[in-house]
Amino acid sequence: FTGGTDTAQIINRALAARENAPLATLIAETGGMNAMIVDSTALPEQVVDDVISSGFQSAGQRCPALRVLFLQEDVADKIITMLKGAMAELHVGDPQWLSTDLGPVIDAKAHERLSSHVQYLSDKATLHYECKIPAGDRHYFFAPRLYEIADLTVLEREVFGPVVHIIRFKADDLDNIINQIN
């Protein structure tokens, strides 16, 4: 739990003191390149669900939204294929409709920054998938995208929108990945 220091400590102690209770969901405010590390022991269906939820809900415009997905190379192709299938099912549109999974980004400035990032990645990344967006609407729709990049240095700053960047890693390289993130 994040919030005021005293409040967070009280809530964290209360959560920790519960016996036989299910694990609480924790959303941490990190204010940066939020990463998920997936090794070969992860359940692919759960990974896909978590990536879609964290990387794309709220048009990726929450501070704790997923920005970088580290995939162990042994499972990367399978998970990328599953992510592309899940993204194909996402409906970008007006949030007043129940059929909408993702609405527009917050304003023209946010849309410009995201469009600039896409341009920047044009020769630095592989685009795995781009969702369809409604045409000719007055909102600032930005198609959720799944990119693959070589390493974390490609990203110069946080991308505040529905863009997830994949980085593959070897099983024995986990310590280096954690060092990169830190």
C-alpha cells in the first residue's frame, strides 16, 4: 500500500498480522520503468492476463502500469503469441460503452508524446502487435502496442500510455536483469 508514511505502515502491519488470509493485492507507486520478470516457471495464461491488465487498462496511464516485460527466452515466443491473441480481442473505444476495454489517452499532449515514442522506436524495436482504434473520433485514441527491444537502454524515459516493451533474457542472466532494473 502506498500513501502517507504513517497510514501505509498501519495498513501494512494490519495486512501482515492476518492469519490464514489470502494474499492481498499490492500496487506500488514506483514512478518509473515498471517491470515484470517472467521466467520459465510462470503460468503463461496468468502472465498474459497480468500484462493485459497492468500494461493496457486505463490506457496504460496509471503510474504503476507495466512498461517493460522481461521474458526468459525459453518461453518468450509462446507468451508473445498468446499476448498478440489477447490484444486482438481488446476493444478500444468510448468508455461509456461496456464493450470498451480501453478508452482514449488523457489529452492531445499525451497522444503526441506516445506518437513521438512510436516514431522513435521505428528503427530501434520490433513491433509485435498494434490494436485497432476507432477512426474519425473526437477522442485521443492511441492503439495499444507490444514492442520488443534489445535492452533497457533503448528507453530514454517512462512511456505513459498503453505500450509494453519486451526484453528477452537467458535463464542464467537473471542477476543482470535485476541490476538493469535497479
